[in-house]
Amino acid sequence: MDCKSVMAPIKVSLYTDEKAGDVIDFMVEKHMGLVPVTERDGTFAGLISGDSLMSFLLPKALSSMGSTFRQGGLNRVSYLHESAEEMKDRLDNLGERPIGELLDRKVKTITPETPLIDALMMIKDKQYVVPVVDEKKKLLGAISFFSVLYGLKEEYNRETVDKSKAEERANRQKEKEAKKAEEDQ
């Protein structure tokens, strides 16, 4: 069995030049903690994860301490008193950065013809989303534990997915414009 038989198509394209805030909103809305990001031409650029974004919400003092604050497997940083406002400020600042600056670009990819067992081994080795690309590195889809389960139960209709992708992108743009118009009033 090959990867094309179970890969989940990418319904919404997220681009490296988009603001991190827009991508974070998408991740929250879709309950996705790890998403593929492309260049505007559809070339796969990397993955953005909730894990990597979370590190930007922590106080800068923690990153300079490295692992010295870990004792007995627990993080001992309760002496740092942070307000929700301080964390929100960091999130707002992060949201203005292009998502391309925050990507994990060292991601293994596969092709649709790759044997599914290879993708399963990558997932088992903790790459929870495996991007599926063509010979020009254009993102076609992704494989995760859930897409494997879903794909084994149903076949994907590519034409329906492409239409859905375009509609969802248009809806996101309309919502963004409406929100901006609302803020400007």
C-alpha cells in the first residue's frame, strides 16, 4: 500500500509570508497543533507546531537559563510571576511575525508512491505529520495517525477536496476582511 491511498489532502494553504497570528487563529479554529506551510507557489516550506509557538510565550529569562531550572524532571519556575497581560503581549508580538521565520524546515517528506509503512515509521519516530510532496516539492497532502485511520475507511475525492480548499480559503479571507472592517469602525 502506498501513501496516496491514505494521505489527507491539504484543504487550506498556509503561506510563509502570512502573519503568525493568522496561522495561530487557524490552528485554534481547527484544533490542529502541527500544520504544513508552503511558499506561495505551493512548494512545501516546513511545519509549524504548537510546541514551537509555545516557546515564544515563555519569559525570555527561561530561554537564557537553559535546562538549569529542571529538577527531578519538573520545571521549577513557579517563582516567576507572570500576568496574563504579559503573556498576551508576547502572543501579540509573535502574531506580527511572518510564519516563515518560525517554521521547522528540517522536516522529512515523502511522495505519494512511498510505501505507507515508511510513513508509519516516521510517525512512530515522532514526526506526527508527514508532508506528501511531488517531484517539484509541491505539497499534495499529509499523513498523520488520524489520516491513516480515516483513509483506510474512505477514499478521498481529489476534485471535491480542491473545491473545498478554494472555498475555505475564500471564507477565511472574507472573515479576515470583515474583522478588519469591524476594527476600523
